[in-house]
Amino acid sequence: MNELIIFSPEHLFSILAYSLFFILLIFIGNLFSKRVFSNTLGIIILVIKCIELFIRHTVYFESIHNLLPLELCNVALILAILSIIFKYNFLFQLVFYFSIGAFFAIIFPEDIPKFYDFRNISFFLTHFFIIFAAWYEIIYFHFKPNIKGLFSSFIVLNILIIISLKVNNLLGTNFMFTNAKPDVASFLVYLGPWPYYIFATEFIFIFLGYIYAFPFRKKRLKYYF
């Protein structure tokens, strides 16, 4: 078997190793110009992702339509790169809340090769980068998540769901798992059949988004943070 097994020692070690690596990057970023460091890192991650897509198409013969950036984490990665380079608050809000999806993708990876495969390296680097980008901007650029950003993210998420449904029906793909659940172990298994697990996931997104941003709430406001 050439695929990464969920919660195997290799999987858990990868989570720990990449977590420590990106935490280290947070501290290293303090040693350089914050903008130069973030811009350089964003470009490096973009190059890594492009190399991954090139390898998947030319070496593993994945079709172009399967490589379209319509998975939530791919969209979040594009937004994270743009956000950390251009420092735009609206993009930060989307990245912060979409990083919840990156977290679950790391915990429940689908069809990820073992650690010696470049696709494995790219997967963990790019998904951890989404989370890193949000916290880097919080720490060094003083962006703060807010309730408006949460609902903006929810609206964008639903737009992406509608787009993915249309594309999936046209191309026979399953972007964002809007047409079927993943074949591997996933929390989606416990959320009911299609399409109820989609609605359940949206509810969880709102709930976890509020909890995730709760420490940044404004104490003067009674109902909003």
C-alpha cells in the first residue's frame, strides 16, 4: 500500500513535524522584514503547489479537470497566498475561517501518498500554510477575525458549493464532496446521507468558526465579537 494511513505513526509524526516547522517559521519571521518574509514564503508555497500539479499531470497522468482548484483547501490556499502577499483584510477573513477545512483535511487526508512522495510533502506544506498564513497575519499584521468575516466566508462557501455541484455534474468529479462522501475515513460519515451531510457541514462550519474566533471578540459588544 502506497497511501498514507490515517492516524498511523507516519501520519501522526507528519502532523507533529509540520506543526513544529510552521511554529518555528512564526518565530523566524520575527527576525526579518515581515512583509519580505511573508511575500517570499507565499511565492515558495505557490511554486511548490505548481510543481505538485505538474507532477500529478505529467507523471501520474491525472486529467486536467481533476486538478482544477475547486476543492475548498485549494481555494483557501490561493486566498492565503494572495492574503499574505497583499495584506487585504477581506482575504484574511476568508483564509482564517477556511483554515478550519484545512485542519480537518490534515486530520482526515484523502488519497495521500506516503512521506517519500513529493505529493505528500506538498499536501502537508500547503495545508499547514493556510493555517500559518492566518496566524502570521494575526500576529504580525494585526488582523482580527470578526463576525462579518464569518458570514462573508459562509456566503463564499455556499457559492463554491454551487459552483462545485455544477462542475461535478458536468465533469463527473466530486469537488468539495458535494456529490458524494469521500471513500476514506472521514467525519462526514457521521453526518448522514447526501445532501444532509452538506447542510450539517455548513452548520458545523458556523459553529466552529464562532468558537475559533471567540478569543478575538470585542468584550463591549453583547451579541457580536
